[in-house]
Amino acid sequence: MPAKTEKKLADLFHDGLRDIYYAERKLLKALPKMARGAESPDLKAAFEKHRDETEGHVDRLQQVFEIFGKRAQGKNCPAIDGIVEEGEEILDEFKGSRALDAGLIAAAQAAEHYEITRYGTLKRWARELGMDDAARLLDQTLGEEAKTDEALSRLAETAANQKAA
Ligand SMILES: [Fe+2]
């Protein structure tokens, strides 16, 4: 471990990679619970689809670790722990209510937005570190997170929010 003053962009990149690796694997476990809890078949399907995509995200991250020359290893991410915990609270506290799906969508979008900010930064850092292949992999996942976020917004606007109101 280098002295603190010697830490560089590559160290930030490694840290961020471990953080999002942990987050993706956490979401892999959380999404089936969200799918089971969701009332609308469309929302269930959206969560299931994103669970499958998330497997691909984990896979891409393993490739990025390889390009970077480091072992794929997560690092506790209290931010995603908190976001997932809030989703579980919604599942618990709004179960059986007409507002459940609107709440689940909001919780899921919090996770997507977290991922979007992380992937955006990591992609930029990968480029600056001269790892264009890694940047491309990160960008592919970023695109899928953004699409998921849009799909969730549509489900909120076309159904869940009216039902909750
Ligand atoms: Fe993801």
C-alpha cells in the first residue's frame, strides 16, 4: 500500500471498481425480491429483465478488472447497502397497498442513479488511464442502466403513480 500522498487516479479507479462490483452483486440479490414484491406484471418483468442484465454487468466488471490487471474483488459500499435497505423498507411497509409499485420504482431508480454516476466516472477515468477497452465495457453497462432508468420512469408515469394517487 503506497503512502497516502502517493495515491493516484489508478488507485481511485481501483477503489471505484471494487465499489461498483460490490454494488452490482448486491443488486443481483435484491432484484429478485423486488420482482417478487411488485404487483404489476410489467414492473415484475422490468425487474427480472434488469436482473438478467445485471449478470452481464458483473461479467463486464470482471473483464475490466482483468484489463486493469487486478483480481476481481468487491469492497463494502455503504451507499448501495442503504439504498437496498430503503427498498426493503418499502416492500415491508407498503405491502398490499396501492402505492407499493410507485415506491418500488422510486427505490429502484435510486439504485440506477447511483450506478449511473459511478459508471460515468469510471468510464472517464478508464479513458484517462489509457484503457479504452475498459472504457467501452463500462460505457455499455452505463447505457443499459440509463435505459432501465427510462423504462422505470415510463412505468411510473403510465401506471404506478396514478394507481398510488
Ligand atoms: Fe448494473
